[in-house]
Amino acid sequence: MPVLYLSHGAPPLADDPVWPGQLAAWSASLPRPTAVLMISAHWEEAPLALGATRTVPLVHDFWGFPEHYYRVRYEAPGAPALAESVRKLLRGPGTPVQDIPDRGLDHGAYVPLVEMFPGADIPVLQVSMPTLDPRRLLEIGRRLAPLRDEGVMIVGSGFFTHNLAALRHTGGTVPGWSAEFDDWGQRALAAADVDALLDFERKAPAGRLAHPRTEHFAPLFVTLGASEGDLSSGGGRGVRSVIDGFWMGLAKRSVQFG
């Protein structure tokens, strides 16, 4: 099963004239997963936590939006069997796993899923990021990689550039730091330069400006770990950018591994 890293957008993504169609076309080109394992920028919890294994209300973790965004529902089945597989793969020295059964999908998870799998008929399990350390997240992805052979789609959901405060000074244009980081990231992915990506804060142009806090880039490292075999099979042939361009000045680059 392919592994995805996608830029998830905010709730108004649903009203964009282009992006929902791009996500829908992407999902139509993919094999149907047995389940989706979601790692979102909007859930940091240590030790690593498993969200609800049954259908529970969504987490509308945003403020100041029109009321209709808070009425969105996505009642995907829970994934208890997947949760048990994740426990077995991750539990070990230094990697405790906890359950938070009432924690529903946050907007980093459900906003793209509504567009990609609108029937809400595929089991979904969200897991937290217990750290933002790139190498530790890479190792978590490596451990999760066997799930791909069971038909599980591993999805890292973040944003390829993310600095909302700096956008206030751009006048609605794509800022240089966003464009420069996106170009660098695309080239690093195409070259399968995992070492550069892991050290993006120092090696990427405007790395610290594109991600003053790194939680929206961090899910990429889980997907890199889970797709290590694809990347090592020869350059960047195991990775391709499916969606690119910008949304409100932020790079919405989204990639598929395998």
C-alpha cells in the first residue's frame, strides 16, 4: 500500500475551487485501503497514544470559523484490529503506547479524509506524535512499515510550509520563504535525500521561517520511515509529488511513496 504525506488545509479547504478535486482524484488513483492510519500535525501526545478505536465525535480544534464548519461529521468505523497491530509493532523499550478512547479525529485528519474517502466507510485510526524529533519519528515509521502489507494506508498530515504569523505581512502573495522552501523540499524528495530532510532546519533555505515550529513538517518523517524501502530502491523513483502549488501563501505539496 502506498504511503502518503499531504498538506491538509484548514476547514475552508472544502470551499476551495481546486484542492478538493485534487484530493478526490488522488484517492481515486489509489488502491482501496483496508484501513487508514493517520498521523496529524494537530495531535502531540507522549507517550504515543492511540485515538478512539470506535466512532466518536470529531475534534473541532479551531476557533473563529463560521458555524457550518463545526457541523461537519465524519463517522468512519473504528479500527480496533489495526490498533492492536500498532501496539505490537511499537511497544518496546523506550516506546510505550497508551490508549485515549474518547479522542476523535482532529481537523488534520478528517478535513482531507472527507474529500478523499467521502463515504466514511474505511476504518480510521489516529495516533499521536510523541515527539517532534525527526529521527525518532523516522524510527516510528520504520516500525509501522509492515502494516502496508496488510493493506493499511499510512498518512502523514501536515503542511509543507506553515508560518501563519509571517503571512500577515505578505499582502496575499506567495512569500519568498514559502516558495524557496517548497522548491528545496521538492528537490530533496526527488533525490531521496533523507539526511537533508531530517536536518531541514539547517539545510533548507528559510527552514526556520517556513516552520518556526515544526509540527506541520514532522508527520513527513513518519512517512519517510514507513517508505524507506521505496526510497532506497533507486533515487527518488519511489516518491512523486501529486499535488503542488500554494494555498493562501503556504505550499500545499503532497507526496506519495510507493
